[in-house]
Amino acid sequence: METNIATVTAKGQITIPKAIRQALGIQQKDRFLFVVEGEQMVVKPLRHRPLGELAHCQPLNRIPAMRQSAKPSSGNSENV
């Protein structure tokens, strides 16, 4: 297990030690998720874009059309 100590700056920033950056393949502009579990902080690299960012990728005017095409049939056997 790799362990290192980092100090929080006046701006609340922490430098991830080089050995950890290299071991995890962390690069400039990578994003992280911070999770508080009890009295511990877990930091997880985000390998994919967060769902909140993806919400703006699909034009809003296409969503209702997608819902209409997914309507279940009326149960009438003539439609089968």
C-alpha cells in the first residue's frame, strides 16, 4: 500500500504526491469525487464525465419524442 502525507494550503488545496499520481495515471485536469465516510475522506478519480454534465448533451426537444415511441401497446391483439 502506498502512503504519503500532504499538507492543505491556505486555499484548501492538496498536492497529490508524484508517486501516487504515477501509480494511478493521474494527469492535469483530471477530476475527482470526494466522499465522507464517517471520519474518513475517500477521494476517487472520475474516469468518466459526471451524469450532471451529460444531461446537457441530449437536446431537450428530443426527449418527449423518445417517450412517445416507448408507449406500450393497448393490448389489442389486432396490432400484433
